[in-house]
Amino acid sequence: MNKDTRVYVAGHRGMVGSAFVRKLRAEGFNNILMPDRAELDLCNQQQTFAWFEKNRPEVVFVAAAKVGGILANNTYPADFIADNLAIALNCVQAAHRSGVQRLLFLGSSCIYPKHAPQPMPEDCLLTSPLEPTNEAYAIAKIAGLKLCQFFRRQHGVLFHSAMPTNLYGPGDNYHPQNSHVFPAFLRKFHEAKEQGLDEVVCWGTGSPRREFLHVDDLADAIFFLLQIDNPPDWVNVGTGTDISIREFAEKVARIIGYEGRIVWDTSKPDGTPRKLMDVSRLTALGWKAKIDLDEGIRRAYASFLEEKASGRLREV
């Protein structure tokens, strides 16, 4: 890529897409294509093909997706699989038809089996059953990854994928029911602190372990991968370290300044017992995460307060 490359960021309003736009601008890129949904609905094949044909992007980053936490995935599985399959298929086919030579598809760590070896290597994909609570989303993401792999194999286009671990940071979704664990905890503890509550109830036992990556680190990794001449078909992006949900909740509460009790509702599901990425492949390529978890939480909380004060807080 060079500074004049026409880069299309699909999902530029989302947490990952907006972080990548910030990274591109910081690197001096000024030809970023960012159509809104009124102009381009990626679930509409005809509209997607027409937009690509007209605008001819040279590099495509597909961060657009329908996303949510355990509750949302359990409640709306048909929506999650249908919308995400449509986005992946339409973007990959449209890119190939319009002559795009470089496309990076954003996957997710949930593509790996529920009882994958820990840390999870890229090669454990499709070796055993998925976590049932987000199976619909995971299958769609696996399909997107495989689309890129097979289009690359058959047509020689440089379509490849990145599988990030749990993300957090500016632009996250803070919906009270549909958000992921990081924004859910941050909002819970912030509101409990504001309201002077004696306790906060969290789902599950707190025993599962999770890895967290600041979204600005992911944007940096994506930019890095797009500079590589022959990247892997898919590569994990994470920190290589994890923490129990209980420890994580205590850390978030401490940084935010909430001093009440944390109560665990063990009638609620835990999800996958552990999700730690094997990041040795990306490390060998020359990239490592830079933002540690304490600093990342402080940055995310500052972003949350700023977005809340300005009326830009995402609650969808």
C-alpha cells in the first residue's frame, strides 16, 4: 500500500473499523472509502456488486459484522448466521469481480472449538464442536475465512484473514443486554459507583479465562499484516496472556473506583472455559501487542466517559 491507495473499510463506524480508520489517517492515508449503510448495504448482493464496480477499491478491510454477547447470540442465532454469511459472501465475491487484489477479512476467536487446546493454534480450526452459545456467529466467520482461503487458492488473489481475541476500547457497544463482557463490566461498575450500590451481580462463576486486546493494537496488527507480501491464510491476533473473569471484574472495578461487592450468579452460563490465542505465528512475523491491560482499561474508561458525555455512546 501507499498513501494514495484506495482503501475501503467495511464497518468503519464500528469499534474495529473506526480504529483502523484512525490508524490509516495516522499513517498519512487520505483515500479511505467509507460509505454509510444508506449508500451500501452489505447484506444486499446487487447493491454490493454495483458499489464495488463503481468505486473500485484497491485494498479492502472487512470489519463489518453483526456482533453481540452471549445473550444476543443465544436469542437471535438466525440473524447472526444469515447477516454475517451475507456480508462475507457479498464482500469477497464483489472484491474479486471488481479486480481487488488485496482483502483482509476480520474473523473472531470464537471460530475455534469449545474445547480447543490452550493456547489455541490456527490449525485447531474445525477439529471438534464449537461453543453452542455463539455457534451461528462462528459458522459465518469460518465461512468468511474459508471464502478468502479458497478464492486465494483458485484465483490467485491476496485475500486473507485475521482472528482477534476479545476486543475493547473506543467505540465499543455498551448495550445493557447485548454487549460483550468488557463493556458490560465497565458499564455495570460505572453505574454502580454513580448510584452508590452495595453490590454488582455478574453472570456465571467467574472461573473462565479470557484474553483481552485493545482495539488500537488490533488496528496496528491489521496495518502490519497488509504490508506483508505473503501472509498466512489466517493468523491469530492477541496478547498471548489471559485472566480469569473474576480477576478481570475485580480489576475493572478497582480502576473505575467501585468499592462494593461483586456477586456471581451461577445460574447463568459461563461460556467457553478458556480462550487464549496462540500468537506465535504473528510474533514470528514481527508483531506484538503494545498496550497492557491496566493501561487499556484506563483508556477504555476515559473513552466511555467521553462518549457518554457527548451523546455518542453506542447502545445497539
